[in-house]
Amino acid sequence: MKAKNVLIWGGSGQIGRHLIRKLTKNQYRVTVVTRNIHQKGLLIKSQGNQGWINVVEANIFDEKKIRSLFQEADICINLIGILYEKKGSSFKNIHTLFPSILAKLCKEYNLEHFIHLSALGVEKAIDSNYAKSKLEGEKEILKNFPLSTILRPSLVYSSSDNFSTSMMTLLNRLPVFPLYYSGKTLFMPIHAKDLVDIIFNVVSKNTKSQIIECVGPETMTFKEILEKLLKLIGKRRLLLPVPMFVGKTIAKVFQLMPKPLLTEDQLRLLKYDNVASGKYKTNTDIGLPAKS
């Protein structure tokens, strides 16, 4: 039986690396697209046995180049997302226009499935540009290629995720840590490996649920997450609720950095709980409850 070819966008990140290992161990051939093959090619190729991984360098908006990749693909997976905007990478381009292009190409080349990684809570956060761009991207995907599955994870963590490592760095350096919205925002964190198991289940069983919310087994406040991270690094810090005008000032300063620790848009996102809505199936509903 011929091995299926999975075309992956965003394969060099924490989720992508776990996913490549899972797919290649289960006899799927993987084509991974990267913007810089010299920086990331070796890392990607080291995730599986030789011959199972093909790394291609391409600009994601070079439609002529990316079109050729769909000719051999059976399944397309999009993991690309950004947390803040920078020159050449706007929320609209990355979260709305690019997924729309992929969905149209999936339809044109008659792919079996398109799996797209979105985010939990994007329907509620109506004043966040990040959330609005994600939601518009979902709508474009389902309009252009209904044979798609959209995964909406809560906070995704692993040993190398940006959130945990950034927070631990800050908690290590700052004697006082500001709590936005009194640290009461709720999350259901999910480990990258559990999220990959969900993606693999969708791929291998050709699951056709259009939206699946991906959540961990615990509901935690932002403050409880910080307290858990402090315990892990063996530190004690004062977690201090701050007025919103102070939070906005801090965000304005942070977003001037090359890699912002916090932006005003992310601050707006923190107003909204990041938990299962009850409107869609979750990973537990499809038989894949996440582990603590």
C-alpha cells in the first residue's frame, strides 16, 4: 500500500516536530515547507528516518512554488500562526489570506483532507485583531474546502513552548509580576504531544468534524499557571494585580521589543476565558482525553 504524503506548513515549531515524528513512525511520508532551509532543514530532517521527510524552501505566498507541492500531496496540515505582527507578517496575511489559499488549492487538487490549527476562544474575543483574523481564516477555509477539520487548542505547552519559557524567564528575573485582570482568566492547557495525538487521529481516521476544541484535563486560572511555573523553577515572587491603565502602559513598552513579551492585542485577549465552549466537539468527545 502506497504511503500517503502529508504536506505540512509550520513544521519546525514545537507542535510540528512532535507531529513529524508521529507521522513518519506510522509510515506517512512528510513534506515540510520552511522559509529558510539552511537554518531549519537539518532540525526538521532529524525528526524521522531518512527517506520519509522532504524539506522544501518556499515563501508561503509564492503561489507558483507552493502550487507544485499539492500535486503529490494527499493531506495538507497548516500549523502556521503568529502571536504578534511585524513587517511583512500581519495577522490578516498569516491567519486569513494564507489559509484561504491553502483551502482553495486543496479543493483544486482534490486532496483528501485539510487540517488547520486555529485557537480556542476566537469567537468571543471580538476586540482582538489576532482572534478576528483567526476566525475569518476559519470561515474562508470552510467556504473553500468543506472537507476540512479546524482544531482550536487552548494554551499549548511543552519543554520548548514560547509561553512557558518566556514566563519562567520573566518570573526568574522580576521580583514582582503583574497580574492582568487579577489573574482570573481561565485556561485548559494541553501538552503538545496530546495535541499531536489529536491531529494524528484526524489524519489516520479521516475524521470529518469541522471544528474540534482541544483542551487539557485541568481548568486553571492564569494566576494558578504562574504559581505552578514558580514551583517548577523553585522561586517565590509577588504576583500583583495591576489596574488596566498600568497593564496597557506595560504592554506598550513590551511591544516595542523585537520579540514582544506582551502586546496590547494580547492584553485584550486575556479578558476572555480560554476554555471549551460547549458548542463543538472536544478531543474527549472523539475518544482522546488529554493527560494532565
